[in-house]
Amino acid sequence: MKMEDFRLDGKVALVTGGTYGIGYAIAKGLAAAGATITFCDIKPELVEKGLASYKADGIKAYGYVCNVCDEPAVQEMVAKIEKEVGVVDILVNNAGIIKRIPMIEMSAADFRQVIDVDLNAPFICAKAVIPSMIKKGHGKIINICSMMSELGRETVSAYAAAKGGLKMLTRNICSEYGGYNIQCNAIGPGYIATPQTAPLRERQPDGSRHPFDSFICAKTPAGRWLEADELAAPAVFLASDASNAVNGHILYVDGGILAYIGKQPN
Ligand code: NAP
Ligand code: GCO
């Protein structure tokens, strides 16, 4: 083993939904390891915001306005990246949404929208980058799964279905394209303090902690929410030659939630 196996110099990374949150944290990590960062977001103003954030962090990034559910738009974006920056060596399928609605109250349209962003879009983006990865002779795909790839809970039926499907899409890309030296793995974050989970951490009107906040801290051996930056090094590992023998793996970065029955209430 050589330490340069963990470097990403000369590699182009595409991080979907990379304006903030987990995507941004992972992109910063990939940049620190030498990768050139490209990212997309739906809203032009968020792409501008993201570019400013990357610049403030000393990272020359390339931003693209793209709805990852729109296959022609994704194909066009990947072609532009290949022309303007280079072939995508590393794809991080990070963009995602969640709708917390009791299943029998959830509309089919809402269910379909979550599936579209969290499962169909990773398929669309992987399909867009794999042909050039095959030509280049290598590629890395990192899907962002979830605790809900393994566990269910009230109100997140669509999200859990999508993230469970994303786990198997990860394994199938590994199976179908591993022979072309393409490694497709996933990161399964635990509970991360980002805008997506902000509603679960909000202080109650009486100033007390949100019940879910206390619940998650009791379910995590370290007794805390994780930070998005704690996902960066695992992502660098899966994006680098250091993980060339790892394929179809879901790397849970969850602080031990999946291993722990939970702290007994006082
Ligand atoms: P977030 O703060 O909501 O950020 C999601 C990003 O994805 C935003 O930039 C969002 O852009 C973008 N996005 C959403 N739909 C898109 C689309 N159709 N096309 C392009 N971009 C789109 O979420 P996060 O907490 O960072 O989570 C990122 C990923 O990690 C998601 O896949 C999530 O399911 C997963 N995850 C999160 C946690 C957690 O605890 N936070 C744990 C496990 C897994 P807009 O702002 O324009 O919507
Ligand atoms: C929720 C949370 C989770 C996290 C994450 C956990 O409502 O339970 O949003 O789904 O986002 O996916 O790994």
C-alpha cells in the first residue's frame, strides 16, 4: 500500500446536489485529495451560492444547473463536463429529497417524486457517466444510501423504498460493470446535522429538545448527531484506488446506530 493510493489528483468528480449539506462536505473532501469538483443543483441561485462557497474554501469548482431527474438534461450536463473539464472519473449520487408523511396519507404523486429523485435519478446519472468510464478503463460511483436502506420508520415509506432500492442498484452496477474496472459502492450515513434533518432537531416551543433529537442521540453509541464533514474521508476512500478491491459495498458511517439496541431510558 502507498499513501498516494488515497489521492485523487487528475480525477474529475461530479457531486449531484453539491451546493451544501452532505454533498458539499464530500466534495470538499474529494477536492482536498486532489480531485477537480463539478456539481449540480436545480436552482441557478443555488449553483451560484455553491460556487461562492467553494471559492471561499479555496476550491475551483464547476457548477451546473440540472434537475437530476431529467435524463436529457443529465446527458447534456455530462457532455458539457466532458468538454469543459474532462471525463467524469467519480460520480457521487448525493442529490435527494425526503417527504415525511404517514403512508396512508401520502399521495401517489408525492411517493413517486421521492422515488424519482432518490432512486431514478441515481440510475440516470450512473447511466450517463458509465460509457465514458468504460472507455477510460476505470470509474468510481458512490451512491448516498441511508439508515433507511436497512431500517424503516414511521412517515418515511417512500424514502425507505428509494434508499432500499438504491442499495440494490449499487450492487447491480457492481455486478454489471465491475468487469470494466468500475467500482460502485455506497455510503450509508447515520443521522447527520444538515438542512434535510433540521426539522428533526428543532427546539420545541417550550425550549426543550425535539423528541427525535433525544431519540437519535439515545440510538447512537456516541450519543450525538454526526457532522457532514465526517463523511468526507470515507468518500475519499471509496473514490480512490485504495478501494479498487471494494465493490458493491454499503459503507455505513452511522456512529454505530445499526449495531446498537439503544440506550436504556433513565
Ligand atoms: P439536503 O441538505 O436536503 O441537500 C440535498 C441537495 O440535493 C440539495 O442541494 C438539493 O438542492 C439537491 N437536490 C434535490 N433534488 C434535486 C434534483 N432533482 N436535482 C438536483 N439536485 C437536487 O440533504 P442532505 O442531508 O445533504 O442529504 C444529501 C443526501 O444524503 C441525500 O441523498 C439524503 O437522502 C442522504 N442522507 C442524508 C442523511 C442526513 O441525516 N442528513 C442521512 C443519510 C442519507 P435544492 O436545495 O435545490 O433542493
Ligand atoms: C428521517 C431522516 C433520515 C435521514 C437519513 C438517515 O426522517 O428519519 O431524515 O431518513 O435523512 O436518511 O440515514
